[in-house]
Amino acid sequence: MPRKISVEEKILRTARRLFCRVGIHATGIARIIEESGVSRRSLYTHYGSKENLLKAVFEAEANIWFRWFDFDLPMMECSPIDRILALFDLMQDWFDSEDFFGCVFINAVAEHEKSNGWIQEIANGHREKINAKLQAMVAESGARDPEIVTEKLSLLIDGTIVTAMVTGNGEIAQIGRLAAEDILRSTK
């Protein structure tokens, strides 16, 4: 029996899909209400504003990454390098899913005025947290300069996400994986 989705989750999923697929500015509250099938009152009861809803969408996407780094990857019985490379397999699964429309953090920063501090601040905070987790894995792999290797991998991850979004080809994750292998091999 499928799990019943709460009103809050319906709103969040709809907003995430619309914010990434259509754009944050182009998505009005009325469209989120219509497509999620909830009342205006429910939306405002759960989120209070479009800005708070966007912050909840950021948090939901961040939780996907934290699940990968905190649970999925550590559970894998393989070498530290293979664990890093497995991140690209997880990304491919994401790219191939019906709810991949790009990264909400990248999309939001691209869509907003670059001096709009709070969105860029949230995106940078997310990047820093993910890079800290990635850097711990890189250090565990024995890389000579974990900080630089992490930055290289981070750029590669972002580029892989953007390329998958632009091309609609989830297989791009495997090319990203090959590039990550090259980076990791060159750092020993």
C-alpha cells in the first residue's frame, strides 16, 4: 500500500518541481496551490510565504545530499575512492528519476540577482557543508591535498549536474565518474 502523502509534502514536492522546471519567479502561489491540489490556507498554514516555501525546498534538496553522505555512501563496503566514485552513481539515479529538474540551489542563484544575499548565502552554506563531507572522504582516500582535490571534485559535481539538466542525459554522470577517477588517480 503506497504511503499517503501529507498536505505539507504535496506542497513541497509541487513547489520543488515548479521552481526547478518553470522558475522561481515564474511560479506563483496560485499555480502551486492549483497543481498541488491544496487550499491557499493550507499553504500559508504550513509555509507562511513563498520565501519560506523556497527555504523549505532548499532544505529538502539538502537532505537528499546529506542522506547520501551520512547514510548511503558510508554503508558501502568498498574503498574510500570507490565510495567517492559511487556518488556519481547516486547522481545518475537522481538524474534518471522523474523528479530531476536540476539543482534547486544552482537554479535559484542563476535566476536571482547576484547581489540578492539570502539565496546566495543559503547556496554557499549548502556547498560548504557538502564540501566538508566530501573533503573528509577525500582525506580518507589518502589524497595529498584534500582541500584542492575537494574543490576539483566539487566543480566536477556541479558541472555534471548542470550538463545533465541541460542535455536531459543522466548518463553524463558516468562521464563525471570517469573524470573523478582521473582527478583521484592524479592526487596520489
